[in-house]
Amino acid sequence: MNKTLSPYVNRDLSWVEFNRRVLEEAHDPGNPLLERAKFLAIVSSNLDEFMSVRVAGIQDQIKAGYTKRDFTGYSPAGLWKRLMKRTDQMVGDQYRTYREVLRGLAKEGLCFRGIAELNPHQLKVVDEYFFDIVFPVLTPMAVDQSRPFPLLHSKELYLAVLLGRDAQTELEEEPFFAIVQVPSILQRFIQVPGRVNSKKHEFVLLEELIERHINTLFNGYTTIAVDPFRLTRNADLTLNEEGAEDLLEEIEKELRRRRWGLPVRLEYCKDMHPYSLQMLKEELEQGENTFEIDGPLDLSFLMRFAGSLEGYEHLKYPRIESVYPHEFEETDDMFAVIRQEDVLLYHPYESFDAVSDFVMDAAQDPNVLAIKMTLYRVSGQSALVQALALAAESGKQVTVVVELKARFDEERNIAWARQLEKAGCHVVYGLVGLKTHAKITLVVRREQGMLRRYVHVGTGNYNDSTAKLYTDIGLFTCHPVIGADASALFNEITGYSSPYEWKAFGVAPTDLKPKLFGLIDREKTHAASGQPARIIAKMNSLSHQEMIDKLYEASNAGVQIELIIRGVCCLRPGVPGLSENIRVISIVDRFLEHSRIMYFHNGGEEEVYLSSADWMTRNLTRRIELMSPVFNPRLRDTLKNILQMNLDDNQKARELQSNGNYERVVTDREPLRSQFHASNIPIWKN
């Protein structure tokens, strides 16, 4: 290969390319207009998290004087410069796409107006809205010798206000400076009354309405300039778990400290007044970490906008109704169905209600003695939490492993933990230094004088909201080997237990990586003996150097490797002498591809696994993760069908090139869009 080209793609640069693929969906005229608006919102939300976590970490390294290069060849300073350049280019493209989408929406009668474009009647209505609803919640914050620069919250929208006294011009003396927060509790877009004989729906942005009335907050002063800006802070938690007497209390303290995290990005509107910009840069100590935005800051409001409109179904994806799994449709006894045969669920095409019903049935069943469950990210109104509380209140042994360190869900998980404890559940916060990311439920039931274990393992969180938006797999089984491993896993998390010899599971951080390496080595052995050897792996991200090297070894041994990786991929495929037998595709479409499925040909004795883990360093070494085999041959075939459907996608799949770029898959085959194809359940469910 090219000697100047690293055998690895940098993780953070790969993430930028992933977010660019999301942006491509916003730009794609083949997608409905309101869905394109949603993709624009996702690009903004993704970038917020990337800046507050990944870029923040790189900046911490630079400030600490860390200069060592990572395994992809980048120093922190060199990587930061490259990321800023790429991100700046992407944001420019995002706002060009935003203007294009707005033009398309205007043709459909959905128009964002500037305040100056409103007629007198419309102005009267929005002015009344301002004085009745907006004005009472606004707080002007002056900055002068007696009032220091205020604490600015991360990812909130603010207005920088420059003021003069009465008829003073900005050249006579230094202007006065103040800040007004645009209240996030109010909707960012405001619908105004339609014009006479017009069917158009018109909207104005909240910050523009506040700007129109800014003088009402500063009586006796003349407004010189009003400019929106936004700050992103370092949001990574730094916990001393070993020294913390109460982990829940320690995390609550860290969440409060997060508000004071160091600034990592300043966004401001194009043509901002130079005095205001200089003031912000000095006070926030932001020199190069700035982005000039040609349009409204923070396009994430488009997600709510697109979801709030009724009567514009032609501008949205056709509705896909999740169906209740047919295996459970005509029964009141889910346990009897699972005893007869394992059941596989494919979300969002099949309803997550089946998982909630399983836990609720267990809570109400007098023969159920114990329920054990891991919770990583839970929705705001979780039926699962209600069922677990009910089970505890009825005297069952209920153990819940709540991961308090699930980033940006810490506060919600603290609330759930307290609620479950009050109900009588035994709540465990996992092991020191490790996030519990495994997705598993164990139900112990008394049947005919013996105990039987029922298990649900999944690739996604126990979250009924994201189950409608993410593609994930769940497995119900009462296989005794899986049941025994499930009990051992909970014992290791909640108590003292010597290392366990897993019969079926692969469990991180101790066993999963060696198990995966063994499965890959087995394919190498088959290839060396002249037998067909094949690996298909579907996941969110691949960035672990040892795992990449192991896949390179397998490729060189003749193993055919196909990877379906939605996001970050640090492996370079198709490089002669290194990875010529590896193909990598990424599918970005209507739903977030989230399932982790692994297939190994094994000389014809095929094996398929479901997992909670991506092949990243954090998953394989710093988290409690789970990989479970699928023993049922029919369900293995179902999962193979799903994998092949992804591999055959020639509408929303992009293939990773050896230079690190992604190109759309182009074939002369009949068009196949895997996510839409999957809605026809008989295709993949035998």
C-alpha cells in the first residue's frame, strides 16, 4: 500500500465522514422534504455531542501538553486542526442544504419569514404573543464592573446585545454590553396567522421576535446590535468512583459541575458586530474554536418542527406500523410460547410492546420468583420500570442494574433508580470503573417442582421510544445453557464471584475479545485448509486496533469478510496485501442502524451471535458487554437474511474506499432499499 498512508483511518475523522453521510440524506432530493429537515436536525445534534465529548477531550490533551501520536498517526494538535477544517466545511454545506430545503418547503406552503416580511395583522398577533408569553420569562443580563460575565449554559441560544445611551452613536464611546437567553422552554418557531386568500403556513423564529422587542428590556438605551450566539462546553464526566462513598451522589455533583465545563466551541451568526464578537472571544477564551454560521444557530429545532405538522404526509416517509410478533398474537401465556421455541424480534418492524408485556407478565405471574434486568437508557414514561416496581411490591425478588454513567441520560437514570428503590427493588450501579452496557433480562419461574430461566437478550436499550427509531434485534429463549450464563452474569455484577467459564456468552471486559479472536482464528484455519471461510459482522463502530489487525490477518489468510458498520470505521478495506478480502458498507437511512449481529461460516456449521458491543476499545475493555449465540437454526437463517438484505442494499448503502472516503453503492441489480424492504416481514422472517 501507499507508504504515506496509515493502515488505519482516524476515529474522529471517520466520525466526521459519518455525519457527512447523514448530511447527504438531508441533501438527497429523493427523500421527502420534512425528512430532509429532520436529517439537518440530526447533523446538528450529532455535532453538539461530538464537540462536547470528543473534541473536548482532544483540547484537554493539547492543554496538558500531550503530543504523542495515536495509532492512526495523529497528534492531538494535528488532529484538532484537521477536525476544525473538516467540520467547518461540513457546517457550510449543512446551511447551504438548509436554504435549499427551506425553498422546497416554501413551494409546499411552509414558509419561514423574517419579521420585516410580516403584514400589520401578523405583526399585531406576534407582538401580543411576545408580551403575553415571551416577555415574562426573559432576563436581561448586563455585563459591567459590578456585574461580571454570567454563566452561559452549554448548547443554549443567547443574544449578544450592544447598547448606547439615548442618541449616542457607537463611535462616541464604548458601548454597553448585555446578554439575553432565548428561553428553551418555549418553542423555537412561532406560527403566524395566514394571509388573506392564502393557504400558506407561515412561521417566525423566536429569537427574531425577541430582537424586535429588545428595547423593552433596556429602557433608556438605544440598541446598536443584536446578534445570536451559542456556546458548547466540555460535557465529559470525570468520576472518582473508587473514592465515592455514594456513586449516585457523586454523579449528581458531576452533573452540576458539567454546567461549568470549559468552553469548546463558540457559534455566532454571520456579520456579528465586531465588538460583541471580541467580547465573547475574550470572556470565553475562544480564539480558534469559533464557527461563523450563515443562518439560524442550532438547526435541531427542525426535528420538532417537522414532527409537529399535520396534513403534510406527502412530505414525510410513508408510515410503517410496528406489528405485534405473530408468535405471541394469539396467546396469553408468553412463557408457554418461549418454552416451545425461541422467538426473535426485529425492531422497529416488530413492536417493543412484546418486551414490555414479557416483563409485565412476569411481574403479575405468581409462579415467577425473581426478575433481574439491566437498564442503560430508559424512556421518560417506561412501562418496564412500572412493571419492575409492581413486581417488587408484590414480593418478588427484583434486581435492577441501572447504569448511572450513560452519557446525557444520567439525570433520568438517577430518577429511575430512586423510584425503583422506593418500590423495593434491589438497585445496583454496576462495577467500579465499568459501564454496564449489556442488554439482558432474566426471569426465574417455578414450574412443576423445578425452576426454569427465561431470558431476553438484545442489541439495543430497553427503551420503547428509541425502539421505534432504531433497528435492533431481541431474542427470547429458555435455553438452559443461556439461562445458566445469565444467572452467572448477574451474580458477577451484583456480588462477589470468581471468574466463570461461560458456556454460551462472550462477556466483556474479560472474555469477549478472546472469544471473538478465537472465532476469527477458526475462520483462518478453515481458509488455510482450503475450505470456504466467511465472516459477516454488523455493528455501529469499529475502532479497536487489535481487532482491526486480527481482521487484516484473516483477510490475508483468505477469509472473506463483509462488515456493515454504520458509523466510525478505522479499518481500511480493499488494500492489496492488507485487506483485499474485506468489504465495508455503511447504511444511513430512515432508521438508525443499531443492531450488532455476527456471522461465522465455521466450515458449514454456521454460528450467529447477537451482541450489545461494538468493536471499540471502550466496549471490549471498559464495559460489561454481552454476546449471545442464537441456537435455533430457523432464527439463525432469519438473521442471515437480515444481514444479506443489508449487504444487497444499493439505495442507501455507501462503500468505504481504501482512501477513507465513502461512495454510494451502484449496481445494475434491481433497486433494493433494505430498511423499506424489511417492512415486508415475511421476506426475512421464515
